[in-house]
Amino acid sequence: MRSVSGGDVHKVEYMIDFDSFEAQGKFSDAIVDRAWWTGMMQAVAAAYPDLLNGETRLTYNAI
């Protein structure tokens, strides 16, 4: 999602829904274990300070 006005117009948010914390953990472990992750981290480091990780949030449905 991208803001259309205000101070966050240069910020993009990505969201992925999981059925459980366990499913999210398995997904995260699978991503970090791939060579893709190493390449991604190198690309982000090379683009610094123009590209930053603004934040990471974990949310859950308490209902």
C-alpha cells in the first residue's frame, strides 16, 4: 500500500496474513535460509541511505 497524501507518500507497506504465529515463523525461516535473502540484504546495504527499512510490525487478531 502507498499513501496518496501527507508525509508518507514515499513509504510503501507490504502485508502478509498468516493463520498462526507458527506459520509466520516458518515463512520467515524459509526466507532467511535462501540465497535470495543474502542478495537482498546486500542490495539494501548498497542502496543505504536512500533505501531504509522503516519498520516491521507483527499484528494478530485477538478475537
